[in-house]
Amino acid sequence: MAKRAAVQNGAGTPRIVFEDVSKQFGKNIVLNELNFNVAKGERVTLIGPSGSGKTTILRLLMTLEELSGGYIYVDGDPLTHKKNDTGKRVAMKTKEVSAIRKRIGMVFQQFNLFPNMSVIENVTEAPIHVLGQSKDEAREKANRLLDQVGLGDKAEEHPTRLSGGQQQRVAIARALAMEPEILLLDEVTSALDPELVGDVLGVLRDIADTTDITMLLVTHEMQFARDVSHRVMMFDAGHIIEEAEPDAMFSDPQHERTKKFLQAIL
Ligand code: ADP
């Protein structure tokens, strides 16, 4: 896998910038002035103990949670807040937020398919209603994506009749149908029976190999993370305590906390 070729780290505008991002739930400060960048085409895996803020980072990008402080930029455009001319932090308008938010897709641990719709309706719903594609155009593309995730023959099925692994592959096709520049993957195999994990990871490897979509992944599948990521960031209590290319991170972690964490899960 020529995984490092696509990334031009340090060149051009980063795809994602977190600048002094803070997030608290009540009194619980989960992220405190967090800073990091992700380059265009880069695939970054977030690892770290449960509760260290990994999912919150993805949900902030997806605008499913509100920022408590700081800024997130996508291709240089402020996502939910910007600095105005006098340097004051102001919220973006809803319309502006949704325009940028369209560039981001997310796949969740629990699939989150619409249970009352067929597989193909799940995949075409947003392209038709959000992107304004014609029904024919959306269906043609959805069929191609369903083929790609190995479910070309399940288009008319209802999701409840599919296995968890198949449902997750529909969720991946649904996210890709929006042609996102950024794909967020939040423990997408954690709810699956072990024998179903391989197919889902296979689909994701294929996407990593054949597209230059920027990916942010939270996963416990360390071999997968090692194979597909360009960079791994280790979180503890909302802070990046170590980051490295995956081979270095997994073979030769520097921080005691990382060593302990990897020993416990590998
Ligand atoms: P991770 O993904 O690393 O396991 P999370 O981002 O899910 O961590 O959670 C970080 C912290 O934020 C935890 O203490 C968690 O309890 C808290 N948290 C996450 N979501 C919410 C929420 N909606 N309401 C209150 N607390 C939350």
C-alpha cells in the first residue's frame, strides 16, 4: 500500500485545523485549548483510553456538539465560529455552517441507518435532499457505491434484514454518496461480531487505497490503524501526548502512558 504518497504534509492549506479548541460538558472539561492540523488526503488515527475525548473531536467536526471555545477550520473556512475584524469570536450563520458541514461524512459505531427506508433509500436520501441530485442520478451512484461495498444485491432490502456488518457497509456507502472531502470513522467495527469485522475493514482499506479522502479514525483495530493511517495521535485527558507515524508509534512508543495503553490492548 503506497500510503504515504498522497499526503503533502506542510504544503498548502490544511484540510482540518483545530485551533485552541475547548469543550466542556457542564463542569467536565473534556478538551482544553487543543491544537492540531490534518493535511489534505491524510489519514489520522486517534487512540487513547476511553473518555480521553476522541469521539468528542469527531462530533465537534460533524457539528453534533457545540464548541465551548476556539475554532475549527475546514480548508481554511471557519466551521462554526470565526474571528471578526476586531478579533472577537463570533458564531457563523446556520447556512454557512451547513455549507461546510456538507464536506464531512461520518460513520458511527451503531450504524444509525433509517430503519423505515430501504438500503438504496438510505443511500440516496441526502444526495437528493441536501445536494439536490435527481432521483435517477442519486440511484445510479448509490448502486455503484453498493457494488463497491459488496452489497449490490441488497439495494431493495430493509436494513433490519441485514447483518451488522452489512448495515455498517451501507452506512459507509451512505456517507460516501455525499462525496465528502473528510470521512470520520468512530469505532465503526466495535459493535460487530468478530467474524463481520473483516469485511467492513476491507471496504475501508479499499477506500483508503483508491481515494484521497481525508480520514479521521477512532478505532481499536490497531493492525488496521497501522496499515491505513499516515499518523497516529495518542490522547490522554483531552491532550495529544504523543504523535508519530504508525510504525514508530506501535513499535517504539516514547511516552510511558502510550506504552501502557498499547500493552493493554495489543
Ligand atoms: P472517548 O471517545 O475518548 O472515549 P469521549 O469523547 O466519548 O471519549 O468522552 C470524553 C468525555 O466527555 C467523557 O468524560 C464523557 O463522559 C464526556 N462526554 C461525552 N459526551 C458527553 C455528553 N453528551 N454529555 C456529557 N458528557 C459527555
